[in-house]
Amino acid sequence: MSSRVETEKRPPERKLRVGLVQMAGDERREVNLERARAGIFEAAKQGATLVCLQELFATPYFCQIEDAVRFDLAEPVDGPTNTAIAAAAREARVSVLSSFFERRAPGLYHNTAVLYGPEGESIGMYRKMHIPDDPQYYEKFYFAPGDLGFVSLRTAGVSVGPLVCWDQWYPEAARLTALAGAEILLYPTAIGWLPHDKPTHGADQLAAWQTIQRSHAIANGVFVVVTNRVGTEHAGEHAIEFWGKSFVCDPYGKVIAEAGHDESVLVADCDLSLVEQARRGWPFLRDRRIDAYGGIGRRHGSA
């Protein structure tokens, strides 16, 4: 009897297979596009209907140095990168999140993600909101902060919320995207170790990166999909070893699929009914004190 009751209480299953294309970056756009295209088709071959590419997959991670020549890598939304990804989405009959260096106007650039549907159609766009300025992550030199807000986009029978890399450290970004209706948070990312940090801090950095994103899944009752790049990329005397470790976790924070440190296509099955189930059991959205959160709009302190 108890088993039957528990079955009745559980929401009906809603299955979705997601694909993550974990790549090394090359200086040649055409090489990166071919790798991404091959990854999309491999994920589709394995049954994925939603594919997430990594941050700025069509270029090297150029933000290690401040160099105005690198602005030449930027392109409009309908430039060659997204034209190729839209075509791949249409041919493979999948939805794909594409991350690229957007040239919005002369002198105005963004770090942007566009979601394409299985007909190759543009479903919606997100511009990275949080822009870092750390050693070898000099993104403020290149990107203006996003101005589209936090969004939820509908495709493949699911509502997805695109966020980008540095956004992943901010609970506010995850919460507002979930409140917009997202059942899955998609994070294209480019993160790794600086050579002098890895021996002492490498394990802790990787653990923190995964922990904060798993916490977003738990706090919001959503799936989290993170696609990171791999390989060591050099810029003059500088280098970053991108650690890969792309992963998918469920609304309880359980990692259900995880890649290693090499190029790979990771596929995971998501039972979207767990979103409803987790939120019934852990009703964090219900118990939010929205009347008491005015201070969140302040930088710090009481003024």
C-alpha cells in the first residue's frame, strides 16, 4: 500500500537527454567550429535533444591579455559562428546553446549565448551579466555587462536558463533565472588553473567550482548543466590549463554525469519530474521571505 501511495505522489516522468561538448580551443575558428559540429552530431547520435557548448568555443580564450587586436574576433549575432551552429542544430535535429563574442556595435561587445532550436531557429539570447577582471581573465576590457536580464527559454519540451561562466558564482543569477521559469540552468564556461596556483590550490578551486553550482541546483530545485573547455592555452608568457570536468547534476545536487580532463562528449538523462518532486519536498521557493529582502539591492551594509 505504501509503495502505491508513494507512486501516486510522485509526478509523472519527463525525460530529457542532454549533451555537453567539451573541447580544446584552437586559434583557428574553422577548427573549433568543426569540433563543435562533430560534438553536436555525436551527442545527437547518442540521443541528446539539447546540447550545450562551452564558453567562447569558436575562439581561443583571448582574455588572458588585454589586446585591442582581439576585438577582431567578435562578430554579429548572425555571423559565421552562429550561422554554422544553427545549421548543425537543424541538420542534427537538436537544440543547441551557442556561446560567442558578440559585436553589437562599433566599440560595444558582449559575451553572449544564443539558443537555437531543432529547425535552426533562434529561440532567444542571453548576455553575460557578471564580468570578471582577474589575473588572465581580463574580461572587463572586452565585454560590456549584459542588459537582457535573466531569461528562461523554451525548447525540447523544457524551460532552460542560459548563464555564462562567472555568473555561476552568483546565487542571485541562479535564483532569478529559476524564478523566470527555468528548469535547467545551462552554464557554458572557461575555467582552469593558472600554473602557479595548481599545486597548492588546484583541488580546492575545482571543488569550490563544482560545489557552488550544485548548491544552485539544490536551492532552486533545478538541473544544472556545466560545459567547460579543456587543454592548456598560451598567450605570450601566460597560460591557463582548463580543467574540463563538465558535469550535470539533478535538483538534489547529485552529480549524474561528469567528464574528465580531456576532450569528450558527455550525455546525461534528466528526469524533469524531479524538479516538481524536489520542490514539493524542499519548498524553498514557497518559504522565501520576499518582504524581507530589500537589502539585496545594496552593495553592502545598511546604506
